[in-house]
Amino acid sequence: MTSAMMIDRVSRSVLHMCKRNKRIGSHQRYTVRHNSTQVDGKILERLIDRSILRVNGNEASSFLQGLITNDMKHLDEGAPSIYTLFLNIRGRVMCDAIVYKSEESNLYYVECDSQIVDSLQRHLKMYRVRRKIDIEHVGDKINVCKFINNIMIYEDPRLSDLGLRILAESQISRNEIIKHLDTDIVSPESLGDYKTFRYKLGIGEGMHDLPPGKALPLEINCDYLHGVSFHKGCYIGQELTARTYHTGVVRKRLMPLKEDLADTSAGEPGISEPTQQNASTSQQTAMNVGGTFTCSFCLLKERYDYKGTRPPFARQFVYSEECYIMKDPFSLPNKGEVLVLGADCSMCEHAVCLGCSIFYTRRFCSKCAFSNMQHLPPQLHGKIRNLTKQADS
């Protein structure tokens, strides 16, 4: 399949064209969006890494309903497209997809990553059983464009900032697409510009960002992107997704990060930054040699081998606070396995073990946590009270 992405808001008259689309036999992919270096310019970029499966048949809607995380009823109620996931039987993400509704009855287009389209097609055919449903790969026949015949235009169902996804006949050239657009279009600065744009929004897409069988739906923000329904019936992999949602515990999520490359070092003139870093590391290593750790709130007293964030005997670990760390006495020598004994309270600076403290962006002993409980999340209040009771008993 092909899809085109228009990363700009358009007039409502454009959206009415979705209802006038025709059956498309071939497609290609483009994207139109704001240029990051050009405020008024918009970019039309072909999405060469997306493909389309065409699912057609009287039972196509109920068939897809039992395989995707979203609810096909949204399409029956007037939504032109939905974002969704296909899960494996263990509830892990197999692939992300966008399902488009055609004007033709019982015909749907499923957009996915080109590298997994064959696997998805086999997946659909395996669960088709005896239903009279046609599942056809039309990925390299479809094009993406706007304002001409045999073109389908949809708002991206994930975020309004992602603009439009446009499907059109493959024989339509890029120049012809631009000719029918009502705005200034420029060429993309690089082939990866659309990916950069997605990353700035924290949107994962395709096998590179979402390796099959690894992530859970809520970990890739499927709930925030309107891609999962918690009110529909059962579907493949539904149990783990529903349990994660109702427990409210999502331990990791995709999110955009911005790296500040500014030089914030305050070293002396003439000393290079690597030299300063090496000197700082050597000084820290010399200062953070071992000693005896004693918790200020319990009877724990133990030898530690290092205090800091980067233990030299376990270089793969970088801690978010300066910890008292000892080599694991029960592991094999030189394996780099360690035990964290505790850290200093960020307020009273008393040494405290892990069992007598909590960590929320910083380390707090039980007393400091209790006296500042109003500034900490309500989810931690029960644990703070229990720590205080233990300290008093």
C-alpha cells in the first residue's frame, strides 16, 4: 500500500473527498508537512516504507474486529480511518496499522510497514478460516496524493499534528500531485525527514521503532494515540492489554527526548573538554573508594566498595543517584554483579538503606519523606506511612 502524509491542517472541504473516494487498484506513498526550516513551506514526501493490504468481503468488519485492538464500529459510525495494532497470542505488538474505510461496502485498506506486510497477510489468512474474505497485497500499486480522481484523503487518526494520509493511483506523478494542491509544496530536505518529524512528536511507527513481539500496546502509547478500545469484545492478545490497563501500571513508554549540545563546562581556558572529563573521572574514582556503610535508621552495617553513579567494576551501570555499592559476594569473580546498599538522603544527608527510604527523582529517608509528604505523589503516601511506622516501632 501506499500512504501519503500531509502534516498540515486543511479545510473541511478537503475532508469531504474521503466520502467520494473510489476503489483503488494501485497506490504509492507521500507525506506533506511543515518544513522545520521554513515556516510557510510544506513538504510532500513519498513514504516508501509503507504498504497496503486490501481486505474485502461481507464479513470483513467482524473478521478484523477479532484481530485488532481498536473497534471497527468507529468506522461503521462514520470515522474514515482508525489507528490500531495487531497483537500476537501473548499480547505483544506484532505490528502497528491504520485501517481505512472505503466508500465501497465491506472494503477496507490496512496500512502497515512494508517489511512486515507478508507476515501480516499470512496472519490474516490463518485466522480467516472459512470466511469468504479476500486479502490482497496492493502495496506497490498505490500512490498518495490529493484533489484528483481515484484519490482517498484521510486525517491521520493518531494526532492532528500528523495531518493527512492520502492514497491514490500509482500512475499519478509527484508533479501532478503538487499541481492539485492548494498550498506551496517544497521537496523534503532529506529522505528521513518524516521520521525526524515523527520522533519530535514521540510517535513510533514500523518495525524499526516497534520490533515485533517486544512491546506492549500501552508502552508505545497506543492508548494516547486512539488505537485501543477497552469497551469492545475479545480479540487476539486482549487479556494482557486489559490487565495492564485496569492495574494502571505502565512501567515504560515511548517519548521524545531533546539533547542539549551546548557546552556547559566551566573549566579553565586552554583545557579541552575530554581532558576535563578524564580529570574529573579520575578525581571521583579516587574519592569514591570503599568504606563501611551504616544506615542511620536501622541496624544495617556493611562494607561497600564504591560510592557514586558509575562503579568501575560494573561499567554497564549508570545510577541516577550516588549510591553505596558493593560487589556481589555470591556471584562469580569479575562478572560485574553488584548490590546497592543505599544512598544519602537528599534533604538531611544521612546515610539510609533502600529499605528505610523511598526514591522519587531523589532519595528521601522515611522522616524527610513523611514531613514533605504533601509534595510527593499520593501513590507513595501509603508506603511512606508504613516506613514511618517501621521506624517508630
